[in-house]
Amino acid sequence: MATVSQSRWALPVITLAVWTLAAGSMTYWGLKLVSGGNLVAAPPAPAAAPAVDPLIVARVLGARAQAAAPQASLASRFALQGVVAGSPGGGAALIAVDGKPARPFRVGSSVEEGLILQSATARQATLAATRDGPALVRLEMPQLNK
């Protein structure tokens, strides 16, 4: 008789399980349709990449520190080729900039952006940011070979 009682309860238990799954599925899909069923979960925001110091990476990979390239001084960019000294506040100078051919500049004229010829004497020219400002560069005529 044990087999008859087991089979008598098996069918109702399986039926209850199927109906429970069906009700759960209907509830899930019903809520999905009511809430705007085509909502898609947004992909997660990418995490910010950590800052990488290229010098540290190079050191880790075996690079050796190099000596910094020497910076050219402002005076080394200019070569005084000739001077015409005039009255105080006057005159002109023949100046080569960055190895280019020399050009004449009058006192007060712009040699390059941010630098003007401030004064010209017998063997010297002075460059400054403004006409009355401090001298930034003093150029000397090359020594004559005797």
C-alpha cells in the first residue's frame, strides 16, 4: 500500500510545482511589461585608469637617467656683427639671430618678440624687454685679431 499512497500524492505535488512556476513566470513577465519591458541595464561606467608616470615606468624597465640637455642661454642666440653708435639713445647694430644672416636694427626696434635693442655703444649692444627696463642681454663685438 505504500506505493499506492505515494503515487496518490505525487501527482498533486508535481501539479502544484508546475502551477507555482507558471504563476511566478507570469508575475515576472507581467511586471516586466508594465515597467516598460524594453529597459536595458546600462553598462557599468569604466573605472578611471590610474595615472602613470612615464619616468617611473622607464626606470622599472631598466632605463638609466640621462643628463638634461643643456639649455642655450639667451645671449648665445645672438651675435653682434657691427655697431653704429650715435647720440645717446640713438644708433644701430648689426645682429645675427639664431645663426641666420645678420640684420640691422635701430635702437628701440624689436629684435624678436619680447626683445628690443635698448642701446648701442662703440663695441656693445644691449637687448631688453622694454626701452627703460633692465638689460636682459649684453652683446659684445668679437675681438679683432692683430
